[in-house]
Amino acid sequence: MGESLFASRKQREELRDLLLRILREDPEQFGIKVDEWGFVSLEQLKLVVRTVSNWATPRQIEEVIGDGSHFERWQERVKAVSGHRYMIRPEPEEVIPPEILYHGLPQLMVSSVTKYGLKPLGRRFIFLAETVDEAWYQGGKVSPSPVIIAVSAKRAHQAGVKFFRSERDYLCQYIPAEYISLKI
């Protein structure tokens, strides 16, 4: 990790404890919006910590968050790994998917998806449906006439793509183009 940015171990621990207090107790009381999994904007968190601590630098905050034992970082978002005093959605469980799953998307995304694969685009997961009707319904939220793609989910899983299950959908973080075909 190299040379520490902290004057002492105690200073580092104080910052860790402050970050955990904010993330575990009630980030919204500090004006930080929390998503359903407990993640907050890293930039918003840095601003609040700088205001509350009056000494912590953005690099120090990054160093503490990067230790991996108390915090989980996803893109430009961060959360406490455990100990939340408010309800957060549990992490989905990894599962073996069915042979085929479906996804509805706007026509203008079809060429990109069939060339580069399906990505969550600002979300944490891609939502995949078990039926064409469900995919049509989900896709209709982003386009009046969605294109339905079929995902060879079982083949993708056998090649190492991880699938998860939520209450209603299958979830994935990326589907390579080779497992995607146009359905409708």
C-alpha cells in the first residue's frame, strides 16, 4: 500500500469509525441519498466527511475505504459491509440459471448490445426475465416498443458468467455478446 497518508494509526481509526457511523446509522440525516442495497455516492460521502471532520482529505477517505474489510465499493458508490441500523436489500444469491432468459431493450441499443454485450448501464445489475412477456413488460418501461433479446444463460453460466436471483428476476452484471440473440 505504500506510505500512509495518516499522522497516526489512531487518526486512521477515527476516520474509519466516522465513515462507518455515517454509513451504518443514517446517511440521509447527512443529506446523502442511499440506494436499496445501502450504497451511497462516494463524492457525496467525501463532502460530508470533510465537513464533519474538518481534517480528512479525499485521499485519506479513499485509503480507508480501500482497505476492503469494512467497506464495499461498486463503481463510484460505497457502503458499509455490515451493521446497518436501517433496512437494506439483501445481496442476491448466486444461482444456476435456466437455459434461456430474456431482456427487453430500446431498438437503438440493439446493435451495441449484439456487438459488445449487455451491460447494466448505471445500475448494479441487468434484470433478466424467464418469459418473453415479462421481458416485454420490463422493456416497455424504457421504450414504447422494446426489442426482446434471448440470452443463452446456461451456456453463459457454464463459461463463468455469474447469475443471481432476486424475488422476481434473474440478475447479472454482464452478458457477453456471444450469448445474445434477437428474439422479437
